[in-house]
Amino acid sequence: MSTYTQHISGTTYQFDGLVELMAKATPLRSGDELAGCAAQSDAERAAAQWALSEVSLDVFLHEMLVPYESDEVTRLIIDAHDRTAFSAVSHLTVGGLRDWLLETAASNNAATTLRSVAAGLTPEMVAAVSKIMRNQDLIAVARAAEVTSAFRTTVGLPGTLSTRLQPNHPTDDPRGIAAATLDGLLLGSGDAVIGINPATDSPHATSDLLHLLDEIRQRFEIPTQSCVLSHVTTTMELIEKGVPVDLVFQSVAGTEGANSGFGVHVSLLREANEAGRSLHRGTVGNNVMYLETGQGSALSAGAHLGTGGRPVDQQTLEARAYAVCRDLEPLLVNTVVGFIGPEYLYDGKQIIRAGLEDHFCGKLLGLPMGVDVCYTNHAEADQDDMDTLLTLLGAAGVAFVIAVPGADDVMLGYQSLSFHDVLYVRQVLGLGPAPEFAAWLERLGMMDGNGRILDIDAAGSPLRALTGAR
């Protein structure tokens, strides 16, 4: 294990191994303080960031933060690493990678260059470089990267911002879900997915909700995809029974232990991916996986320890989850950035920073990255913080965000974005829905040619077009 030192103003800081160096270099967050791995002062954090900037990228291929022998996520990262793609940056340090990324982002062929190197970057490399980048750096590079995926709509195209319409209901009442779905559709949401978090994980209840969403989709010929966010094994069982499954959902994390806590492993996820693809329900593509992650999940499961039994910082573990996602070529990935609570991201400042980091790391690794811009009611955050993060993510080219009626999820009990928030950021930043969904909105008279959602109370309103009301 290497020892890293940095001298600042007459003080020598020493970091025992890459695990400690990465943790101490991470911008302050409550989860790392809870785990006991955070820097003890701003000076120590600055020293760690300086020392980290001088680490060669190839070190991450030899000094494992989580042991190769005992963790299948590490084995996936190392075994799938593309040395040819890595050759373009293999000579760089972490600081050199930051400079290279910023220079590339300002070039004319930025998207192509970033795409060509993605398979050569490991999650630990992108986590490391994110730790020494300002917010504007994270935004500039993420915006330059272009990642698309497709099923019935194409997600992640430049100039678009898609949404997950989340019509959750505390008792899975079909009327409440249908009303929330109609509300979102009328306001231009739902092009990434109409996705329900079910109140129960029973196969019967999940089947009923899938049939409900598929009936709505087919009745109104909506070019989108549906998903009920049950456990992957429940969805696989329903696929075998012929239930109309579009997307296969699962929460994933950055260590084998944390994924075991979710009841999954890599081979099971690959099997689920193949099961979903075998249905061939997509029209413009066949990316079928929907995956959710979040900083702090490994720590909350007690599965956050790395080499030498030292705690790995939560942002690096989050980036490692993206290796699992990347292996499955998903339609959608999103971090539920403030959902786990203030024990992991204490306030609005920490949530904003984490959202930008997660989006940057996921997109740089080649994922169609979305963010649930959210917080719990006991966090030191409010909707103004969410407005800020939403706007920054829109500028950074986020693939999709999650929207619920009134920004208040009455089933999960947390605050997210409203359908109107999405209209705001699309208007301000000149963004539109996925092209297939936009064409549907225009055809029904729900959106004009400039991407403006029309007044639902006007004569011949979109409400009548959608419901057939007289």
C-alpha cells in the first residue's frame, strides 16, 4: 500500500493508501463524517486534493480501493477495462486528466473524443478527477459528453431534457395513479418513462399496475415506456407469465456486499437484461434496464469498507455503481441524490455538489445519466436548492429528471420536482422532450411547434384530445 504526502505551509500531511487519500480529498459531506473517513479540516482536504492530483491514472489499475479477490464489482471494473481506449489518457495524472477533460470539452469534436475514451476510464479514475474539479468544471465536461439510449423514445439527445413521470400512490389506487399520470402528460412529462414505485412488491400488485400503464399507453398511443419499480426477480417472474413489461428496474450499488443487500448480483442482472430484451417491445431501440443508485447506499448497508478494512468514501462507491450499470447498457440510470437523508448529504450545498458529481461521473463513463433532484423533509434543504440543482443539471445536459405532482411524493414521503419545474427549465434553457414524444404532443395539440405546452383550458383543449371528453 502506497503512502502519499503533501507539504503545505510548513505542515506535512500523510495519507496511508489510496482509500484514505480519496476519502480525505472528497468535498465535505455528512456521510463521510459518519463513516469516519472525512478530512478533519479544510487544510487537510486541500492537501489531499493536491496529493491526489499528482497520482498517475495507471495507479488505479493496480492499487484496488476494494479488493479484487472479494468483490465482484471490482472484478467487473478491472476485467472489463479497455486498455486501447485508456491509451489516450494513460500517461496522465489525475490533475492532468482534469486539464485534458476541460480542453476536450472546449474542442469541436468533444463528444466523439469523450465517447472514445469512456471504456478506458474506471469509476475510481472519474471519481478522483471529480474531487479536484469545481462545479463549473463538472458542468462543462458533462455538457460536452453525449450519451443516448432508446426504447420507444430516444433519451439523451442534445437539446432535450426527458422526464420520468412518477405517479406514486400510497395504496396503489388505480384512480389516483391514472389522475397523476394524466396530470403529467398534459404538462409534457413522461417521455423517459412512466414509472411507479409500488406500495407493495407482490407480483399480483405489480402485474395490475403494469397492465394499467400499458392500457393507458396503448389507448392514447403514447410513445413512451412504462415501469413498475419492483425487485428484479419479481419483474423476471412476470416476464415469464407474459405480463406487458417494458423496462426492468433494479437499485444497484458500488460493492458486492451492498448489492447482496439489494438481493442482486451481476449475473442475475445480466439474466434480467436478456429477459427484458427477449420481449422486443421497443420501437426505436432495445435498451431495457432502468437502474437507480444513490450516494450513501453502501454505507447504510454496512458494505462500505475497502482495502485494509478502511471505509471508502461514499462518492467513490457511488461511481463504482456505474460500472454495474454500464455493463447492462441501460435505457435509464439515475441517482436519487438527496433521498437517503441528511445523514449522508446534510444540506442543500452538499446535495447540489453530489448531484453534479454523480451526473458528471455517470455521463463520463458512458451512461444516459439522470438525477432525482430531491431531498427529505428533515434535511437542511428546500425547494430553492432544488431549483438551483435543476438549472445546473439542465445546463450540464442531464438526460432526464423525475417529476411528481406538486413536487411532493405522497407515497415515498420526500420532495422532488413538479411537472411545472420541468416546464420552467425547458423554457429557460431552450430544451424539449424526446423527439418521438414531442411529435405526439404536437399531434394532439398539447404542444406547439416552439415546444410550448398549450393552455389545457382553451377551446378544443389538449385535455379533450387526450381523454375524448365532450
